[in-house]
Amino acid sequence: MRAALIILLAAACASSYEPGPEGTAEVRVFHAVADLGSVTVLADGDVIQQGVPYGKLTGPAELSPGTHTFQVGPASAPLATRTVGVNDGQALTLVLTRTGATLQLNATADTGLAQPDRGNLRLISTPEVPRQPGDSSAFAQAGLLDVYVTAPGTSLAAEVPRLSMDTGYPSYSTFLYYTPGDWTVRFTRAGTKDVVAASDPIRFAAGDAKAVVIRRAGSGTWTTRVESVE
């Protein structure tokens, strides 16, 4: 049975985290509100991430273990606030979302457990017009894609998708691990071999961490780009 993974923001969590240096904790930010511009994130009034655009999963910011109050700035009139405790060596991801007119800052365990001897691949979805909860229209359903990760030029005829992904929602995956070398990520309509988007070949040295970002346009087409992951 294929390993299927449909990633929704409400369930953007993980079972493991990458420990930081002793005496510190780490915080990443995922900006998942499509109609909100770039944001600044503060911890206890100090800026930890600045100019974070929609769809960005930032690199880690270090802070001391303990209880911290995080805000999406400005500090004088925060758009969203969350107080959370972090342990020594722990890593968290703050996910900025919206429910109705209310912005929310949720905290989940970080999914950044990169392996030093593997190629580490993350998938990120940043739709231009996110799917609304409860939308079951044909257009919304068409955002469900299968994901194939293969050597460049490999026929998909006998391949099984690595996972499934609803590109109607902003989301990010855990790391997927591969042997160092060249790999291509292809997205097909769910249950078919009909490729709707693909990355160029991606070269991974041992320990490299990269993300393929897929973006569904309002017209229903897709584009991809490749980013390095801190």
C-alpha cells in the first residue's frame, strides 16, 4: 500500500524535532495567510524573524529555554500572539493561520530532522488562492495531487507515488530522505500519471536539505521552485 500523506495546516505537526545546541531552543515560522503581506515575528518583544512572506518556512531562530510570548508584529499592536514554553534543545514551528477574520499563531513540533548522510527533501504548498474549508467543488478537488520522486528521466509507468498532497492548502511536509545524487519531483493528478508540474533535476550532496515549493494559481495551473533549507 502506498504511503499517502495529505498535509493540512490544521495537522501540520511532527513526531520528532532536531535538537539545538545545549542551553538553547529553536523556533521556525511558517506564514500561511495568503492575503497578508510580509510579517515580523517577535519573541518577548525582540524581533526573531523579519520580512517573512506568505508561504515561507524560515530557518531557525535560537532563544533560551523557558516560556516565551511570540507576536506577529508590530509589538505595539500585534496581529496575533501566542505564549508557549520550550524545553532545552527543543525546536518548534510557529504557524500563522487565519480562521474567519482572526489571525492565529499556532505552535507545533518542528519537522526539521535532517540526516547528515542523506539528501533531505521537504515539500511546501503555497496556493495563490487557498481552498476554503468545506469547499467540495470540482475546482477544489482538482488540487489533490500525487507526488513522485525519482531519478531524472525515469518513466512513471511502474512507479508508485511517494505521497499525496492537497495543493489547495498552504502546508509543509516532514523531511523525505534519499540517497545523495540527482532527483526530480513530479506532481500528477491524483490517481493518474498525468504530470501537471515538475521540478528540474535537484542535486543532493550528503546532508543537503532542499524544498520543492509548489504553487497553485487561481487559474488552476501549477508552478514549482527549489529552495535551500537552513
